[in-house]
Amino acid sequence: MKINDIPANYKYFLKILVVMLSILVLSYFMIDWVIGSVVHSRKEVIVPDIKGKSAMTALELISENDLAMKIKGFEFDSSVPVGTVLRQNPQSGISVREGRIIEVVFSQGGESVFVPNIVGMPIRNAELLLRQRQLILGEISESYSTKFDKGIVMYQDPKVDSQVSKNTYINLIVSAGKPPKGVILMPDFRQKKISDFYKWIEENPNVKYTINREKNTIFPKDTIIDQNPDYDVQINEATNVIITMSDSDEEQSVEEYKIVYNLSQSGSQRNVRIVAISRTGDKEVFNAIRDPGSRIELSIPKTSADKIRIFVNGILVEERQVR
């Protein structure tokens, strides 16, 4: 049959069909080109090694590299704790573009567990949590404390996130309350102003001390960023307290990002840890025990971090973009 012999109405539909097919083909190539342009414009990053890491740690490493994580499955493994990454795809060390999905297989458990964070908990709550994780409350000793109320766990051994066998004994140091008169314990001055330290020195004039000044920091001027000895260590006449404070240039005009976090009114004292995340690495900007209902306020330069993460008793509770 010749084209001229085709009825007019069929010719019309044929033209419509050709036009639609042309549009579909053009749309396909345009979409393919746009997606390709977006994908190839992303930066390349190195896939981190998350094998043997807990789910929380693995998620942190993946997020820090602007990658995504997808659970591929679960497998039983008697030598690896529940929630530990057994395998990952792509493998670590491979260069991929940002946004790439990393597939992971998690362990369903065996005879090993991770030690939970029980610092800041009343001894009764700590014992219940250890039982839930199939661990045993071990030796308990007491020590005076300037930070923890009586009966609150101050230290634990093994440490948080340690991989141990089930029924391992966890030894604790529990607060005996405030020290008696004549016993001087080192307070926790980190992230406080140097004026707070000088006020304490006025109350304890026999304490020897040295002040170190650090210019290259993300903390405001006169903020204490480190100390030696650590908090709750007993001070005597032979002790030389070393305080490191921020001495950043006051004349620099730096836009700051204010961090405010409120602890709930219920419960007991908790350990609050705030970490600034940037492409150059992580920086802990706050780590202290705080009472229920406490309000935490601090500022960091906006250029020092892309986001901040807030941990309470070792658990990631919030992530914020620094804007």
C-alpha cells in the first residue's frame, strides 16, 4: 500500500504517534544528560572502613563523608556482637562520588556484646542496663566527686563501646558525694571562662598553677579548652595545675553559631557531649556531666564546622546543620 492510499484520519494519527515518539526519545536523552551532569558534578570521596564498627559508629562515618547507608541484610555470627557491620559494598578505600549508597550486612549476634555507657546513671539503673546487655556488675568502689551526686556512676571499666564476651564483669567507681573539708578535688573547668578558674584559686590560694595560651582554636577568647589533672583528681601541695585557654585574636570579626541544648527535667545526671563536624575532621567542643533540666549554651565560629552532633550518655540524640 502506498502512503497516498492511506486514509487522512490514519495519516493524522500516524503523525501524532511519530511526534510523541520523538518527544519521548528527546525527553529520555535530556533526563539522562541532566542526571549524568548532577552525578558527575559531585565531589569524590573515599569510602571509609566500617567493618567491625557498631551501627552508630558506622552511620557517623558514612554521614561524615556525605554518603548514604542501606541495610542489605543480617547474618548470625557468634564472634561478632549484635549490630556490628560484617560486610560493606563498596569496600573501604574505593573512590566514589558523594551521595553513593553503601550497602551493609549486620551481625545478628553471638557471644560478644558492646559495653553500654552507664556513667552518670544511678547505680541501680546501671545494674539493670548491664543485665539487659547480658553483662555482670563487678567490683564497686567509691570516690568523692565535685560533679556527680552520691550514688552516681563516675567511671566504668571496660570503657564504653568496648567489645567483650557475655557475662563479663563491669567494674565501677561510684560517687561518694562532695569531699570533706580539707580535701581538694580538681573541678571540671573545660568550656568555662578563665575567670571561673581564678575565682577557684582565690578560694584555694595554696594551689600551684600554670596558664598556657592557645591562639589557633575555635573557642572564644578566655575559654578554658583543656586542663591537667582531670576533674575529681585530688590536689595537694605538690600538684601543679595546668590550664590551657583560648587566646584567639579579639579583633577578628567572626560570625558565630550559637548552640543551645536543654536537658529534660526527668532522670538523673547525664553526660552531654557536643562534636563539631567539618571536612578537616571532628572537634569535641563540649563534654561534661550536667543535672536534669540544665541548659547548655556555647558558640563556635560558623566557618569551623558544617554540622554539630549532640550525644547524651553516648547516644546520638540530635544533629544540626551549622548555618
